[in-house]
Amino acid sequence: MSQKNNLYHIPVLRDACINGLNINPDGVYVDVTFGGGGHSRLIHSQLSAKGKLYALDQDKDALRNVWEAPNFHFIQSNFSFLSNQLKLKGVTQVDGILADLGVSSHQFDEGTRGFSIRKEGALDMRMNGSASRNAADVLHESTEEELLSVFRKYGEIRNAKRLAYELVKFRQSSRLNTTQDFIKFLSDFAPKFKENRYYAQVFQAVRIEVNQEIKVLEDLLLQCEKVIAPGGRLVVLSYHSLEDRLVKNFLKKGNLEGALEKDFYGNPIKPFTEVTRKPVAPDEDEVKMNSRARSAKLRIGERNG
């Protein structure tokens, strides 16, 4: 098994994620966010020859981390198409699904991808390089109301209204071509001594919109009810409150809205039971080693029979 790209991405809460899957060596598992393959390699190492691992990633750069094994199958696809992709492989149910929703270290460090606030690159931010809409399109083509919604909802930007208004005004005579053009524009709106945090929040908001990250997470969670077999596990690692709230609602209440539904007899309708009542967070040592782990929250659910 190739170990050539260990630096592509440092898996956050690596052991907690793998332990959360409660792996059956003969079972079928899916890593829907393959990336550098760090989690996948660990899952695969615990499988027997009968066990199977399917890994999904829409980013073509992830292909460099794929290895050859009879019971390992890579699928280049967005995980919102999980159920259909598995059906094409003859799989209807699996024993566990792992989703690490963070942007990989590789994507941040590759300046040309447009994810980094520190490196020069095109205003891209597409996880799927063949997608039609990039960050520049979002910033230059969205209405003021749409920009306000993106900044406020996905970045929790306090001065979102002013930022959206000034951006629409700015683009009437100028254009943002690179990430550093955007940073320069944002510098007039960033709170003093908190500039980098502000830039990161705005970049996050635009990235979420470009990749429709909330919508695809909703699609994934709703599919898990049918795809995961009774007793199987759902393990989700999220990095901001919107994602975590969706996962929390789904595992605690059985739906994305967070309102508990009951059957005719008053029993809660919940496809999953929480394995951990509170999210698992990285300890201080892990955060020191990998600053991107700081905001991570891990939730684990077991499919009810």
C-alpha cells in the first residue's frame, strides 16, 4: 500500500474516527471524503479479505493517493450521489460511513486552488475542478441580497450587510481576479487585530456557496438512513456550526430540522442512536500539532434495527 502522500492531509481525530466505526473485519465501509487517504488506509488495515472499502472524492487530485487492492474501490464522485454510486457497484447497504468534512491540507496549501488566504491564486475554490461556478462567479454575479445571505449564514460575518453593499458597488468599476485582490478589498472591513480570522470566515462562506457544502451534507445524511445497515455506524467530523447543527439534529432528532417526530404510539422516530451524547473534540496536543483541528467536532451514531 502506498504511503507516498502522508503529508497531503493530516487526519483529524484519526483514532476516534476509526474506533467510532466499530469495524467488523468482514464488513463493508465507505469513506466519503477520501482526500489524502489517511482515514481510508486505517479502515482498510482492519479489514479481512472479505471486507470491502469504498472511497469517494470529487477532487481529481485525490487520485494520486489511491492504491491497488482487491477489496478497495475508489469512486470519483461527490458524496451527494453516494446511494447511486454504490448501487452501480452492486452495494445496497454498508456497515459504516465516515465523513471528514474539512478542506484538506493539500487544498489549502495548493495556492492555485484559491482556498488559502495567505497564498496568491485564482478566485476558484472549487473542490470539483470541472464544476461550472467558481468563487469569482459567486462574488461578481450574485445579487447584493444573495451575497448578504452567503456572508451572514455561512461565515457569520457581523458586518455582512455593509460588505455585500460595498462589494456590489466595487464591482461596477473593478474586478477581483485573485485571492490577494480579495484580501486587499476585505482589509477595509476586517476588525483590527482580527484580520486573518475575518478573512478566513469570508473565504469559508464563499467556499461553502461555491461547493454547495450544506446541501450536499443534507443529501448525504438523508441517504444514510437507507444505506447504513442496522447496527452500522455513521461517523461525521465537522468544522463549523452549520455542519455540526445538521449532524446533531439528524442523530438526536432523526431529521435535519431538529424537531423530534413520534409515531402513533408516541415513540420517537429516529433512525440513529447517538454513541456519544456530546461531540468529541481534539485535545490540546492535537491542536498544537495541527491548528486546523481546533474547530473540529466528531459525532457518532448507530443505525437502529
